[in-house]
Amino acid sequence: MSSFNGFKEVTEKLDALDFNPYKKIGKEWFLVTAGDENGWNTMTASWGFAGVMWGKNTFTTVIRPQRYTKEFIDKAEYFTISFFKEDYKKALSFCGSHSGRDCDKAKETGLTPVFVSENGVEVTAFAEADMVLVCKKAYVQKMEPECFVDTENDEKWYPDKDYHYQYIGEIVKAFVKE
């Protein structure tokens, strides 16, 4: 079992975690982050999926092509998903409405980047999170307009035709605040 910056690794099965995806993802939001000490970016997301794919525990996040974080996640082998208590909603709101191209999100929000190593690869998370999932990128696919069965979703969510890219990551480690 490993630990870092006040986190302990969850060694029991992930299904033992107190994790309601509808609350954690849709209501509390999360940060998806890629990169290391030499350069990283994070963005807030409230769309995602947690479950089992290919017999592995996975987390899926979606990122629009114009987001700065996409450049980092595309180059990286790993990314993190960081969940926070409700007190951090203002910081997450900032990270979702400002680009890391234009500001230092850590400095602006007071969030503290921390770096965890997985198979010798460093990945960024945040000290203030209460749960961190380290994910190994397994699958990437752009959403395509012709795949919408319910075309109302295409019209409502993609008026600019800036379709999300879907990133499925195998959860290789999970950490909770000690």
C-alpha cells in the first residue's frame, strides 16, 4: 500500500468505496488533470462515467477539442480524476470557466498540485481532493454526429459542432484522504 500527501491508497476493491457517481460526478463535479511537474493542466467536468469495461474498473471523461487540458491528456499515458468536498465548488467553478492558457489555476484557486508516480510516470492531482483516481488511458474516440440516435442531444449540446472526445481510463490506483 502506498500513500502520498495525506492520501492513502485504497487496496480493497473499489466497490467498497463510498462512491455515488450521480452525486460525485453530476452534483459535486471533479477535476480531470494530465501532465507532471514540468507542465500540467486541469479542467472541471460534470459529465463522466464510472464502471466496468473490458473486465476492468474504468472511468470515462469527455473533453471538447478546444479545451487546453485535451493537449495534455492526448500526450499523457495517465490522467487523474480528483473529487472534492462541497467547500471547493468555487475553485472548481473557476477551473471550469478559465483556461490554463491564460492563468495559473492553482494560484488563482489556492489548490495545491501534488504529484503521484505510477510505473515511473508522474501524474498531477490536488492535495485538497478527498478522492483521487489514477487512470491509464485505454481508449479515445471522438463523438460523431451520425451516431446520435436521439438527435435532440446533438442539437442541444453541440450547436457549434465541437463534439467531445471520450477518454476511457483503467483505474490503476485510487486514493482517499487519510
